[in-house]
Amino acid sequence: MNRRERLIARARQGYRLAFGSDGPEPRRFFAAPGRVNLIGEHVDYNDGIVLPCAIDRDTIVAIGPGDEGQLAIEAVAIDMGSARTRFSLDEPIVKGASNWANLVRGVAHFMLKRGHKVRSSRLSIAGDVPIGAGLSSSASFGVGIALALAQFSRIPLSAETLALIAQEAENEFLGTNCGIMDQMACAASTKGAALLLDCRSYQHMPIPVAKELELIIVDSGIRRELVASAFNERRAECEQAARHYRVKALRDLTPEALQAGRDGLAPQLFARARHVVCEIARVEPTAVALVHGDAAALAKEMRASHVSLRDDYEVTVPEIDRLVDTIGAALGRGDQAHGGVRMTGAGFGGCVVCVVRKSAVRRVVDAVEQQYNPDAETPASAGIYAMAGGAREVTPQ
């Protein structure tokens, strides 16, 4: 039994325990992956260009019919102590006390708001996307719920619409003003490729990754705290900077215009804007490096990204900086570098991402285990991940 089959079995067992082993079985199963962002951090809500990829960790949603004669959604979250939520579909859907339940409620709300007829359903949810690690467990959860409800209700929705519904649910029902990147990566990625995404137009295309490269995600073990409030604060700062430059979003600034118009802008806001403008410029050369397997170019762009996130955007923490420096030193610098490393996700903890030559995987693992962990209060762990496809049905045949 492989990893996904075990998740499906957990979701099936959770469904039976929650809704009665002598009742109807779940009819269908759906999987939505987590994601890691390779470059283009904190630019999606500035209408920028990003380069994430889906990873081979999933949220599994088992779904079956609800109680006869009742128009309602009932869900159980296996990984949340089998917590349950239930709400009516013919009454206004309001927020509750728990975030996972609010994502279910938010997805149903925005489907109904679009005029879709959502079928009364029971859901059981299980997953192995780490929570609080910066790998988009919430986006995976939201997209998985959206796909399951849409397919079970026979509502044909594109990957873009599923992503938008999940994003709206997170914005309005969780209060996190995230952009569209996470949800699009979970919904629209292609196996073995990164996703080049324009967050303004939603245009996207797969970027095939050279076979000699390996994706490594190092979980720092540091769980993020107060990240939602800091995230919303950074977004507000970017909007303030955009108003200063009289542009719709910071995506519309060139590096030259950024410098030319900085008079009267507070230094902190200029630093935030500089990160966004320069980070967007790093996306294209990183995509080219991925296609050609150019490890030295990856090292250059990913290092510049991390330094900018540390100094201009101020979303790293000392432990993450030390982890990135330790791995970077092991991979080497300049033309002889074996790959790149940087923080990924919203920041303030979570994971770092490495894209390295296959021959350099041992360098990363040894650097984490032998150089970083002996002095770290929280041990880090390195894992090799595959670039996965987007959300889809996985009902066993």
C-alpha cells in the first residue's frame, strides 16, 4: 500500500466511524496536493509572476450523499481529532470557531453565491501536507473540498474557478488576504513541472524541470506564529507603496521607476516595494535555469531571493537564515554551485526549499543533520519530493 492508498484508507475509515459503519460508503475520493514556491515569494497579491510547483503530499476528501431530505453539509476532519462540522445549505452560511470548518463553509458559500446547486453531502478529510510548514495545507484543503463538492454535485468547474473559490473562502472565512498562487498551484500543476503563473491574468503554463535536478524541502521544525497578521500587514504596506507610485499594483513598476519615484516614500515601504519588483524579475531566469538544469544560476537567483526576504521584506527568522546559510555553504557558491536554497512560504518559520543536482542531495542531508541540527533547539528534517500534478479524482477502481 503506497502513501496515497494509505490516506484513502484513513479517509474511508474516518467516514465509517463518523457516519456509521452500517450506512452508505463514501462514493468518491479526491486528492489535492500541497505546494512549494520555487521563486516569486510574496508577489502574488501584487499581481506578479510566480513559479510554484505541486508536491507529492495530499489532502484526501471522501464524499458521499447526505441525510435524505436534508440540504446540508456534514464533514469530519480526521487529522483534527475527528472534529465535525454541520451546516445547512438553505440558510446563510456563517463562520464558526475552527479554521478547517470555516474553509468547508467558505467553499460551499462561494459555490452557492455563484449560483451553483450544491448537493447535500457527507465528507471525511485526511491528509499528509504538514500544517504550519509553509507548504499550503490550507490551499490544499480548500481546493480538495471545492473539487469534491463540485464533482459530486455535477458542477463543471475549471481549475481556475476551483482555485478562486478556495481563495475566496480563505480570504473571507479565515481572514487571510492571500493571493491566488497557492490555490492555482494546487489546482492546475503538471506532474514533473513547475507552474509559471501570471497572478493578474491567471494565465499559466508548465515549466518542465531538467531530470538531473532534485527537489528537496527541509522542514525547519519551527511552526509559524502570528503569520496571518504579519501577512496582512505586508499586503497593506505593498498597497500603500503602490498608491505612492500611482500604479494598480507593484507588478506595474520597473526597477528604474521604483528608484525614480522613491522621494517621499518611507524607507520601510520602499524596501517592501523593492523586494516585490526585484523578486518578479528573478522568476524568468529561474524558469530558464530549471529547464536547462543550470544549478549555478539557480543558486544565484534563490540566494538573492532569500536575502531580499530577509532584509527588505523581513519575513525570515534567525533559525531559518542559519539553515539557509548552512545548506548554501554545503552546495557552494558561484559557477561551481550545485544548486540553490531559500526560505519558502509566508515566512516566520516553516520550510526552506532546495533545487539541486541529484549528485548533491547528500550534501544537503549531511548539512542539515551534521551541521545545523547539533546546535538547533528544533531539529530540521530534509525530504526529497516529487513535482506532482494538480487536484484530481482518485476513487479506487
